[in-house]
Amino acid sequence: LPVASNTVVRPLVRADPQYTKLAGFDINPEETIAYIADVDAGVQKYVWTGSGWKFAYNFSIPQNIPATDNHETGCFGLVADFNGPAPVIYATTTEGYNGCVNSNRVVQIVDTNAQAVVTTIAQAGSTNVAFRGIDFTPGTLMQR
């Protein structure tokens, strides 16, 4: 983290102007593909063109609760697995009841193209439970 008072933050990838509620970010090791989570819009993909970052497309997140109860349609946390032939994105959704983010989900998107399917892989168990951030952590298998 910056510790000097004169530190300047330089954005690596500038989000397309229509996406203003940014909440999560991941980039591949080669720094050629980046994903940004937006609370309202879902997940945006950006690609390095050799001279700058270009917006590729947005993955809208279909909601699984009634639209009258759901006031958010995007994502909070986001992490991507860049180890396979297509990046696999994992994100936490922003849907919820009564103005709260509860009963939301963890979704998976295998980024093969702009029409990639959004799949639910975990559902929060009740209106008192919510998923927030998401990340990969290093670890080893333990024998019991």
C-alpha cells in the first residue's frame, strides 16, 4: 500500500464511462485481459490491444429472485482463473431482499464469448446470509 503522502495512484484499466459502480477487479498474469465487477451492470471484460485497453463486452447477471424484490443486478467480488483455455470468472451477486444484499449467490462464467452462460455454484442459505468478496488463496491439501 502507498505510505508516502505524495503517492499517486495510476489506474491500469479505465472502466468504460457507463460503468460507475465498480467493486471488484482481476487481471491475467500477462496483463492482457482484465475483468471489472460493477454493482449495477455485472462483469465487464477489457482486452489489451497493444496500445491501450479496449472494452470487449459485459456479462449481465440474471437474477433469481423477483424483480420487485431485487434492486441490484450486478456483482461485488470477482476473481478469475486464467489457467485453462478460457478464463473462468467467479463473482458474488448483489441481489437481495428489502434493500439488503442477502440470499445472494456465487456465480461462475466460463468466458468463451459475450454470450457465455452465467451458472450459480452457491446460493446463500437464508435472508440473513450473504456472500461478499471472493478470492483464491494458496494452500496445500491436508491429510486427516
